[in-house]
Amino acid sequence: MADELATKVRVYCFILTMPTSKEVKAVHVKATWASRFDKFVFISSEDDPSFPMLKAVDSESRKHLWLKTRFGVINAYRNHLNDFDFFMKADDDTYVIVENLRLLLSTKDPDVPILMGRRFNVTISDAAIDWLPQVDTNHYLDLPPSPSETIRAVQQISSGKAPGSDAIPLEVYKHGRPRLRAELTTLFQEMWRQGQVPQDFKDTTVVHLYKWKGNRQLCDNHRGISLLNTARKIFARILLNRLNGHLEQGLLPKSQLTTEVKQGCVLAPTLFSLMFSAIFMDGYREEQPEIRIAYRTDGNLLNRRCMQVSTCMSTTTVQDLLFAEDCALNTVTEEDMQRSMDLFSAGCANFGLTISTAKTVLMAQPPPSAEYNTPQINVNGAQIKNVETFAYLGSTLSRNTRIDDEVAQWISNASQAFGRLRASVWKRHGVQLNTKLKMYKVVVLKTPLYGADPFTVYSNQVKKLNHFHLSCLRLILKLRWQERIPDTEVVERTGIISIHAMLKQIYVPQGYTSGGAGYVLSRAGLKAIAEGMLRNETGCEPALESEDYRLGKCAVAFKHLARKKASTCKGNFK
């Protein structure tokens, strides 16, 4: 009966679009899921009977969406009411569930899942599973959860998180009496014995948050946040604690990071890492294209001559960089990269995964004196896009190995944060100046300084950052350029130091050295500081800490000593 129903059901669909989207979206909709309907028509602001497309409005805007919907409903009612059983309204960038209508009515392979109108099988190669190294059976993992495990899991989960369908905050379990945690442990043990979990543990409330970039109507520009049942989080943490105690048996690469990665469920990063490590073991079982890095740790990091000798040198190889589901492959030559991609693609195929070529990019960084040749790397018949810059884990990497693009991204992010508060804070008369400055330091100023820590920022880049910084302060103070107020007065009024001074505070205490900031001393000034160093007036301790830390610590003391001696030595600063 289901087969007969699937063939007899008649579906009519009208799809909202616009002329500018005809060759971008509508043509692909027509070639894919629209063809599954018995009849479909596009509703737009122009006529095209051959497409088919009907004109409903004279111009395109969001306020005309209702007019187009109304036109589509009335047209279906007047012309096709008795010809079809179902009538659908869709959008040219919406994948409607109803595209699966015929497959849902079909009795063929009911256990095979349906995605985007097609049935698919998720299979893992038996040969790949057999090749993976086996670990010893640990019967401890099969024991029911204990009360101590429940208490530890409750303490580990962060407070202040939004609850799920149970609407019970985690603080209830944290501050509840021992009786509450005992009942929770009893629930977990019963679930363990039955091998089943409640339906509430399976349900998830997904809230989408706009990323503040791109078109709001595109799903890719939204981030999904999963609100999980609080008791489920505690149970998942118990499982994670058990897994973490056994991941050192060769199951994960030593360098792969799985902690502090927010993926909704706490188990998600670890489980995905287990899957990913299995893919690498299978794909690179015989060869591993990689790059070699030479380094030394004897304290002579800043001595170029020491880096040129082979003694005290160590080498390591880097094949890939892994962080949760992000993967970056590294090779020396174009041929090695193509080979590495082939091996990785084959490993993914053995485990039922497919590389997304739309989200995969390629960047080549030739030596400074070498000519750049665009590499041609293919994956599954599709060529990977070559880029000059791309964002990886929040940092902008560039082909020329400079950080100008990274600094520009810092300024762009800070500018967006500043712009979002323009109407509600900066231009609001009821907010005191002191409150505005505190908001600026917390929300805006932390954005560029957060990424400056691991980089050496040069003077021209500091000027760009400082220009943006002072422009924001002038807007907060409501200063006009006609007033010709100098930057020093802006700094004095706000009490916020310049970007250059902030970067000094970041670099020097952590042991960084800056080649752009220094002192020009006269002979007398140099003599005074040198004699102070010989008398150990700087307070630098002997080799109790690392050389980098002591170097930064001495630099702070040297500057205080230089200022002190400068007051007694005439003409020591030029």
C-alpha cells in the first residue's frame, strides 16, 4: 500500500525567488529537489514561462515576501486546486523536509537514513578496522558509575550554563544535599544495567546564533548552540573521565588537543579525536609526508651563530596540526602535498567520511628568494582553491609570512565590536563617561590585544593600531577634528594609555624582546648602566629561571635603571 501511495500522491510546490538569484540559486533548486514535485513554479518579479517563473510583484524587497506568498497561494487555489494532493511553499535557499516525501512513503530499506532527498549508507571498511591496533580489554570500563564518579563529574562541569529540556541548572546538583547526588547515581546505575537512556537524554534544544557576518538568511552564518539535559551532561562527564584514563594506549596522537574544545557534549571532542586518529592510522600506515623542524633548548635561542651549528640541535617532524575537527596538513613540496591528500582522502573514505572541498583551501609559502608557482592539488577529482591568506584557529596566516593581514583583522574585529555599541553606549547621553571607558576597555580594546601576545608587532603596525585606538577614544569623548586636540590630551582625559605602551606591558614581563623599541645612550649613560650591571643592581637572579624569562626580567630592571641614571647624566638621551 505504501508503494501505491508513493506513486499516486501528487505534490505542487511554488518557490519564492528573485531575478538576481535565478542563475545562482533557482537554477540549482530546479535541477535538484524541485524536480521531485509533480509540478513546481517559481514566484518572482519577472515572467519566464520556460523556467517556469511567474511575476507576482514589481520590485524585490523583504516587505514583498508576503505579497509573493499570497500570489502563490491564490494561483494554486485558482488553477491547481483539484489537480494535486499537497501544496508546498518553499524558498530558493531552503532545503525543505518535504523533498523526502516520496522516500518517506516508500518501503524500500526503511532502516537506511535519508538526507537531502537521497538514501545513503554510512559504512566503515572492515579491512580498516581489522588493521587498527588493538588494546587490552579493561573490565573497569564496564562497571556501573560509582557515587564518587558522580560527585567528581558534578564538580568538573562549569557553572552558569543554560539548562536543557529539564530546566534544572547545574547549581542545583552542586549545592544539593548528598541525598540528591545519591539518587542521581542510582539513576545512572539503572541506566547502565538496562543499557538504555531516557528520551530526555537524547533530546537537544538547538539555538542558532548569528555570527555577525554575511547574510542572515544563510545557515552557514549562524552557529548552533546545543542546550542539553543537565543530568545528561553529568553522565557524559563520567564517561569522559573513564575514557581519558585510557587514551594514552596509542589511541590518540600525542599532539592532538581534545580538552577545552566546546562542542556541546563534552564527549564530542574526544570521540571525534578517536575517529580522526583511526583515519590517520589507516591512511598513513606506510608513508607520512611531513616537514622537519630544527630547534634547540639550551638557552641560546637569540644567538644566530649557535643556530647554525649542529651541536645541541634537535629535530622533529610535523605531519599535521589537529585541533578538534580542524586539520592542517603540512608538506615541503607540491608532490608530497598531493600524495598526502590522496592518502588522507582514502583514509576518510574507509571510515565513511568525505572531505568538503568547499571548506578546504591550499596555501603555499615559498622561500623569500624563490619564485611563486601556483600549486595544483586535487581531491576526489576537484581542485583545491589556492589562497593567499586564510584563518586558522582565529589567526590569519598569509603566504608572505607577515602579520599585516593579521593586524588588519584585529582592527576589523575591534571595529565591529565598537560599531555594535555605537547607538546603545557611545552615543547614549544617559551613560557616564567612566562607564563608557570601562566598556571600551573590556569589549573593544581586548579584541586587538588578545591576539598580539604570540606575535612580534612592528612600529608601522603599532601606528595603525594606535590610530584606531585614538579614533575610538575621540568618538567616545565626542571630539571634533576642528578642535585640533592632540593625542596626548586625549590619553590624559581618558586615562587609557597608548597601544605602544600596552604592547610593552605584554611583551616585557613575559620575556619577549622588541627590536623596534630601545634606548640611545651617550657614553656617560652607557657607562652608568654598565657599571650598574656589573654591580648586579638590576636584581637579575642567576640561572634559576629560563633565559627568556630572565632576559625579560632584566629588561624591566634596566629600564628603571636607565631612567634613574638619565636624571644625573646630562645629554645621555639623544
